[in-house]
Amino acid sequence: MSGIKRKRCTPGIRWLALWVLLTNTMLLLYCVTSPTQVKTRGSQEDTCPLNMAKFLKKNVTLPSRNSNSQLVECSPTVNIMFMKTHKTASSTLLNILFRFGEKHKLKFAFPDGHNDFFYPSPFKCSQVKDYRPGVCFNILCNHMRFDHHEVSKLLPQDAVYIAILRNPVDLFESSFHYYQKTIPLTWRIKGNNKLAGFLKNPQAFYRPKAYNSFYLKNLLFFDFGFDNNLNADDPRVMRNIDFLSKRFHLVLIAEYFEESLVLLKDKLCWTMDDILYFRLNVRKDSSVARLTPELRARALEWNGADWKLYQHFNATFWAKIDAYGKERMKQELDELRRRNGEMKAICIEGGDAVEAQMIEDRRFLPWQPLGESFILGYNIKKNINPKYRAICERMVTPEIQYLSDLGVSLWVTKLWGWLNNVFTF
């Protein structure tokens, strides 16, 4: 026995073991803090009463104006369900909704302890902070796994349902790089280009029930609450798409973000001021993989259900553009770009986003994926005209900090963020 040599653990193995232990601890905490289901005596108590829905609208009475300062005969929409899908420019839209809701003192349905509704678990009303059966909210907009039946209990019947989609190939590339270190299935892919390695033989690195595997296949379908492992030609795919078509009033397209905002403004009867924005949660260019045509085709085939979903709503999107009027759209886009340019000149130091280590004020430091720091953020000019300072700061405030400012407890998210910083290299 004395001849047997004991192997020592390398520092890398020790760090990995510690990371696994801490991750499991966080998952346990996440489960422990998951809210218990609230029992109700009947379906009537679950829903938002009509008289309360009318009361919630009283905060917003301003008339809407178009870009030519003409009064529009409609009232601004205040009851909104925004399906915040992953890696689709949804963080920028979230900031727009936060600003509108805060400005008009609207009632948000927020998660409690987290920045999402216990994703990837299906959404339940009981996950909402201060939820009680029959309580009404104006805006529901944080990450969730969609369940229309549960969502509809929180909002008035006139709520407008909005979502945003992105080309599944680019979404898959973004999701893979953002979440890869939290998906154990990908850890055994050899080589520096793990994305290419996965796409060349995805079945070798994928199991439907494995931890975080949903990030690897048809993520949009999963976010909407459907089975993300359906083949594209499965009839349930089109049935699910038809289901969404009947419930969402406007589905935006990330590749045409400005056009999407103009349609949103028109649908909600908002003003141009309401849709001004700076791009948030954006990666630096060097972190974006340029896929070959062959790999793009493989990614499209692998995410076939998402591709059908995207094709369907891309068609409805352009039908809405045609109905809106191309010349009218051009005028609105010109105005939006002009106003955004003015705000950038007023607010942003250097005129553009910077890398995380260059951000001076931690209030504007965006959340980073595990072990990385490639998400860009902004520095605010120091000599801003006082009347613009508040709006400038709000326009660059990342989701986590904005939620905290709006009174959401994020202790679980912040603890996970601290662990993330420990392992960032």
C-alpha cells in the first residue's frame, strides 16, 4: 500500500469543484425561495375586475401626437404584456417600458427576489410580488416562460400583448456564447470554437432533459411555453404559432428595431418621446461569431421550430408595415433617428457605448455572463444640462439597477452576480 502515490488536485479542478458546489447552492436557494401557489375559491377571484382596470387608466390622460405635432384621437395604452424573449434586443424595449411606467406611475407586476419569474419554470401568478387573487396590474414585462392563462389573470381585458423575435440563427449564436458556461452539455466540446463543434454534430452534445439544455435548441419556442424539441414539420408547431397569433397584438422583429418601435408607438398611441432609446445589453463586436453559410444552414435546421415561428411573424410584421404606409414610415424613422441622435449628443460621453471596464459609474454597469465581460455600457457626460440628467441616466440604466430603483428585491440575483464576479477572468 505504501507504494501507491496519491494524486493531487490541480488548482483548476479545485476551482471547478468550488464552482459546482456554489452553483448547486444557488439553485437550492432559488428553489427554496420559489413562491407557494396561492389557492383561490373560484375563477372570478383570479381575474382583474373591470372596475379596477378602468381605475388603473386614470394616471394617463395626455393626448398622443405624431411626428408632425398633430393631435391623434386615441388614448395612450397603459395595460401591456411584453413577452421578454431572450437575446432579441428585449432589454432595450424593457427600458422603454420601465421609463413609460415610471413616468405615469403605472403598476408593474414584478418578480420577487429575482429579475425573472423563476425562469425556466412556467409562469404562475403567485410568482408576482405582492400578488393577491383579483389584484390588477398595468405592465408585465420581465423574463418568464409564458403561460397565457396565468398571465391573463393579472391584466385588464384590454391589455395589449407584445413580443419580439430575432432570426433564429443569430439568436442561437448569441445564446450559445452568452450561456455556454452555464450549460454542462457544452463543457466537453473540444477546441476553441465550441459553437462550430456543436453545430457539426449537435445530437452528440444535446439531451432534452439536461440542465439548461433549453438554451441550445428553439429557445423562442421554449420561452413561449412550448415544447422546444418538436421537429419543424410536427403539426403542433403550426398549432402553437396559430395560438400565439390569436393572443399577441404586435410581434416585433429585432432586425428591424426602429421600424418595430414606430409600429409600437402607433399601436399604443404613444409619443416619439416615449420610444427614444439607447441600445442596451449589447456585446462588443469581437465577441460575435461570424458563422459560415454551412454553419448558418445547420443552425437553421437545428432550430427549425423557431424558424417557422420567425417566418410567420416576419410576414405579419411586413404586412403591418405596408398597412402603415412606407412613406409615413420613412418620415417617422427619420424623426426617430434625429431625436435619438440629439439624445446621444446630450447624454453620452464619447458618443457611444464602451466596454465594461471603462464604465465609471457602477449604476450603469450591465450584468455580465458567467466568467465574461463583453457586454457594453455607457458613460454619462458630466456637464449635462440639469433638465436632461434624469432622462439620460434612466436611458442608460441596466435592467438590474432599474428594477432595484423601482423597489424590487433582487437578493438572489445579486448573490449570483457576486459569485459571477468571483469567477470572472
